[in-house]
Amino acid sequence: MVFRLRFGEADLLRCRFAISPRWETQEAVRTLRRPERLGYHRPWLRRIREAAEGLDLRPLWLLMPQRGHTPDFLCPPPGSAAGSFAEEMARVRAACADPSAVRADLERSLRCTPGAAESAAGRAMLADPLRAADELADLTERAWRALVEPHWPRLRALLEADVAFHTRRLAAEGLAGLFAGLHPDLSWDEATATLTLHRPGRHDREPGGQGLVLLPSAFVWPEVAGGFDPPWQPTVAYPARGVGALWSEVRDPAPRALARLLGRTRADVLCALDEPAATGELALRLGLAASSVSEHLKALEGAGLLTTHRQGRRVRYERTPLGIALAAAGGPASEGPRVS
């Protein structure tokens, strides 16, 4: 039982990455009901517990079966690489214009959970699908404000870093290398141009020139998700790299030897750039003011230890070979006593 996506020639040219605050909201809600997902997210759970207790998320949970279909209209694939939550919710509400289509999507999801369609809440949804869709959208917006929006800068930084990494991998290794590094349950057959997701259920589709959206996600960890029926663009959501350190407040300080050479804060900034990052991302990671981090980044760039590249409106910093060598040379092995 698998998900298969069979690419045509045009599809190979239309694979794109996207970042979706709407998707992260859906998966954050789902994570609250999935203990197996909480591992890395327990610090987040402690931070949002009080806000979560003020929400009645049962209507959304009813449409999130353990295995099966979540309504496509509730979380359509993002239309742009990095749209705002408001833009994505406008697409959700626009998708709710046809009551028969909404009802069919709701019914398909409810049938995946025994007794859900016959429950009072399920019957109410099916009796008035447009009202149900509107109420679900309202609840999703409340969930965003309570569970995700306060932490979105941190989440967005993680997702942007993942996209930057995998974009470079795609350029260096092609689709085979890209898919091999996204998740163990994904496999790519180059001979037939088929992407297979090994999971319960069955979903066979030819994109027909639409290509594929690749969606890094913090909250989908440790799983990978895929699907969407026409007319939606095929989408695969996979765990973003670095989710294990997502909620860490401050990374380990830079080695003493490097701190003596550069100064403690500047050395910490250099060592924090294991992956390319923007100023705000580093400020969150290090617990420093963005203005202070910006000053140190410019000094390190001026010294030839960092280089920059632009991703949309954001400038990301990355260590140069000299910066990599200096950070490595300042490691613990270099701090022992010298023998003369």
C-alpha cells in the first residue's frame, strides 16, 4: 500500500519548495493529539499549554484521522513560495464555495474514523457543509494565533534554512539525491520517473504538468505526508532538518580559544552558523538583540569569515572556507595545554 506520483517531462521542471504557516498550524493542532510526535516539541507544548486549553479543537481533530484523509479544502497546497497566513486562509475560504464538493471532502475524512460520520458533530457538518467550513476556518485562525504565530519567526527560520540546504542539494545531486535526503519512506525511481511514499493507503497520480510542491515542516516530524487530489497540486510534506534543536534557547558557547581571538559574542555568532542563517534567526538562537548580531555579522563578513546570499527579502550568512577552518580550529581539541 503506497503513494505513487508518476512524473511527466513537464512535471520535472515544476518541482518547487514552499513554506506554509497554514500547514504548520494544521500540523501543530494534529501534534497535540499525537504523543509520538511530541518528542522534540515538549518545550513548545509547555509554552502554549495555557493558550491551547482555551481552544476547543475537537471539530478539527474529528477531521484528522490516525490514518486517512484530511479535507483538502482545509489546507490547500500553498500558492506561493512563502505566502502569509492571511493569504493562505483566503485560499481556504475561496475553496469553500461549492457545498457539494465541501460535503464530499468532509464525508471522505469522517469515514476514516469509525463512528465520526454518525456522531452529532459529524452529522452537523454534513447537514450544512458551508457553515461547517466557515467555522473550521475560524477555528483554524484562532489556533494560528494561539499555537503558532507567537513562535513563527523561529519556525520560519528553521524552514527557510531547510529550503536553502535542499535547494543546494538539488542543484548538486538532482532529484535522486534530493528525494533520498528528505525521508527514509520516500524513494525515487529514475527509470520510470516515479516518486513513491511507503505508507498505509493508496494514492496513484500523474501530476499532468503541475509538478510537485515540497513542503518542509517542523510539526510533521517524524512522519512524511503526501497527497491531494485534482485540482490541487501534488504535495509532499517532510520533516525539516534541525527540528531537534528548534526549541533550544541558547546553543553551547564557542570554544575558549576562539573567544580569546575574536571576542566571546563574535565567536558565538561564527560558531552558530553551522547552517546558513539570517540575522533574526541567529538573534533568536543566541538570545541576543538583532542589532548586536547584525554588527558582529558585518564584522565577520568584513574579515572574510562569512559570505552572504539573498533569499527573497532576507539576507542569509554562511561561513567561508576560512570561517569554517577557524571555527573548527577553535574546537575543544585545540584548547589543551601545549607542550614545548
